[in-house]
Amino acid sequence: IGILILQDLAVVPMMLLVEPLAQGGREGLIAAAIAMGKTAVMAVLLLLVARIVMPRLLRGVVGTQRKELFIVAVLVMVLGTALASSAAGLSLALGAFLAGLALSESEYGSQAMADVAPFRDVFSAVFFVSIGLLFDPSVLAARPLFVLMLFTLVVAGKAIVAALPVVLFGYGIRIAVIVGISLAQIGEFSFVLLRQGLQANLIEPGVYQAFLAVAILSMVGTPWLTEKSHALGQQLARHAPAALRKAHERPGGEMPGENHAIVLGFGHMGETLARVFSRARVPFRVLDLNPDRVRRGVEAKVPIQYGDVTSDTVLKHAGIERARAVIVVLSDPRATRQAVRLSRTLSPRLFILARTRYLSEIPELNASGADDVVAEEFETSLEISARALRRLGAPLPWVEAETEEIRKLRHEAFRRFRAPGVAAEGVRRALPGTRVEYISLAEDWDAVGQSLKELDLRSTGGVIILAVVRDGNASVTPGSDFVLEGGDHLLLLGAEDSLEEAVAKLRGSGSESFEQREIELI
């Protein structure tokens, strides 16, 4: 996608140089300088609009909670930018393209994409109809060998040019062949550039028709070429030098937007998840349709987007097909069911964790595709019972054991609504190599009397403190100034070896007799 965008951007200076090339001489150079200056000014103005004006305008529009007004605002921005570009002497297509880039930079890009998708499909159809009207089929009959040779040169040349950087970056011959062939087609902006060259008399009508035929053939043949590129890449990799064969097998890092978690909803629970994921260095994205929450998330530098989570376009834009987990914490039961069902449809192997209000809603959510469901009614009743028992003098270990037993019975009661092992496997995929430990601090431990900032457990392999329980009261994700006391119970999240180092750091020279156990996530 990045290469495709760069190719589209490369069309901008080419379009600016068409008129100067047509004029030639000194006048052409002056015209080129003026065109470049106009483009630079336009880019600066658009940047200011994108960063300052456009987000504020969209924020006011989404605050009305009227979807149709948001769609109209997006269309006005795109068409207005295109008209401004035309008034500045640039093309309408360039202005519309820059407006799309500006929208994608805002937190409203996902929803804008979902809302303009129907218009995109209509305009795409109109675009291809216009290409068909421009094309003269007689050129294929009159000059078939020339068109075929030109098609071969263009496709092969583009494939080689696109594949070379991939090889140089060490991805290997197989991936280079796939990327090169996938990018070998002539893009839509080429038609605009070709038309502009014809109007400037830089190319003859016959050559224009030949290139138009080549462009159409490349677009028609791309699906077939892309399908065959995998087999061709494998064949070439077998006969390539050893260095190139090993290169494509070498594991690379995760691409941006892969193996991440998606949080649907940014209420109180969504904010807590975002804070925990940030501290645990877990990549994540947040989606919410409430403009005030989105603005609050943006101000807190949370990776949040404004969007309807029941829209497949919005979820795909958030990378749900490459995500590890989706956590649904919406307050609307109907939207929760729709989001769970859609997430499962888009990614069958995805781990889905949903929050609901009542126990009676769990079976339907499990049937919709949720791997696990947390019911507020159930968890609240457990917490109230535990606090009441502690206040009435029941020993803490007994209260914890009874609470855990009730929770297990609850899971057993609803196990028939989901396939065995799916939820646990989903958690392992979402947080590989990670576990939660329950630690009780002894009075003689070094951590007693120290603040969390002084301890700095995050430096020990990224271990974070999920909660501290003191006298039956839980402090969830306590702040850095929180001071630990003897008898505190800590809930730690981290990798196994990192947790052992963290416990050793907490204990220091203190006694080794203490309570520690792993907490089951599912």
C-alpha cells in the first residue's frame, strides 16, 4: 500500500511538468517554477487545514450525532479541496487526492472511509465507463503487435523496478516477484496524466490510444498475474543464489497494524484497558462513536479512531483481519452483539472478549462468536459478597477461595455455549508468554514503604501492577506515587522470567515464605 501511495504521489510533479514541457525553452522553465511554487503553497495550506481547521470542523459536525450531516461535511471538504486545487491551476483529481490524505490523518478517517465507500463504488463505475468511452478498440486490430510489445515492456519494466528495492531490503526473490507483479499494472492516475499529455499535444492521438489499450490490458490482467506470481516466485527462489533463497525465509519483524488488540468502546473500561495496554507495551487500537470520548482519547495520545464498530469497513480499517484480539466494552447490548458477530465473520480465528451487563445475555453473545464474556452483574455480586464477608470477619484466603469456586461454577454453567479450549487458546494468541501472578507482600520485604515509582517494576521486563488489594479494597492500576505496605496483595502481569525477577526485586533480603500463585485468565 505504501508503494502504491508513493506512486500516486509521484504523479503530482509529473502533472506539473506537462505544461512546461509543452511550452519548452525558458518560458517552460519559468512555468515549471511557478507550478512548483503553487503546489508548495497549496500543500502548506492543505497541511494547515488538515491539522487545524478540518479536525475542528469535523468535531463540531460529529457532535450533532447526525450521520447524514457527517457524510455531507466529508463530501463538501473533498469537493471543496478539489475546486480549490483547480482554481490554483492544479487538477481536480490532485485536489481530491490531497483531501483524502488530509482526512486519513484525522481521528475521523475510519468513519469517513466507511461513509464514502458507496460513493467510491459509484465513482469507480463512472471512471471505468469513461475509460471505455475514451478507448478506440480499432487500435488493437490495427496495431496488435505494437500494443502487445508495449504491454510486455511496461508490465515487465514496472515489475522489475518494483521488485529491485524489495530484494535490496533483504526480503528475498520470492517476495520480490510477488510485489513486483502485483504492482505492474498502470494505475488510475496514469489515465489523468495521459489525458493531460494529450491535451498539451505532447503525444499523438494514435500513441494515446495505444497506451490506453496497454493500461486497460494491464488492469484486466492483474488478477491473473497476481495469482500466478506466487508459483513463479517459488520457482525462481529454487534456482536463485543461496543468499536470496535464505533471505525470503528469514523471519522479519511484525508489520505495523499486525498482532494487535482492538478495543471497541472508550468508556471507563475502555480507558482502563488503554492505560493497561500502554503500560504493558501491548499494541492496540480503540474505536468509539462518541465524539467527546474520541477527543478525550486523542488528547491523551491514545490510538483511537472515530467510527461505527458495527461497520465492516471501519473494522477492516482498524486491521481486524490481522489482529490478535478484540475486546468489546460497549454499553449498548445490541451494538455489542452486532460487533461480536461481525468481528467473528471478518476473522474466524480471532479471540473475542465481550463485556455485558446481565448474565442472561451471555449465551447469546457466546452463540454470536464471543470466546469469553464478562457479566457486570456477576462480577459485581462477587465483589459485594467478598467485601461483606471481609467486613464481617471472614479470613481473606477463605473469601478468595470461595470467590474463585463460584467463578469456576459460573464458567462451568456456560461452557456448553462455546467450544472447549477456544477461549484459552485465544488468550494465548493474544498475550503469548504472558501470565498474571498473585503476590502477597511480607512485612520484611524491601518493597514495603517504597512507592511504585521508586520500585520501577516496568524496567524489569515490562512487568506491570494491575491492582493492589489492601484490607479488601482494590486499587486498579495504581499511580506511581502509591506506597506499598506489608500485607498488600499485588496482581502482576508479565512474562514468566520477568515475573520471577520482579518478585525477587520486591522481596530483596526479606523472608522467602510468602503466598504466590498464578491466576487463570480463563
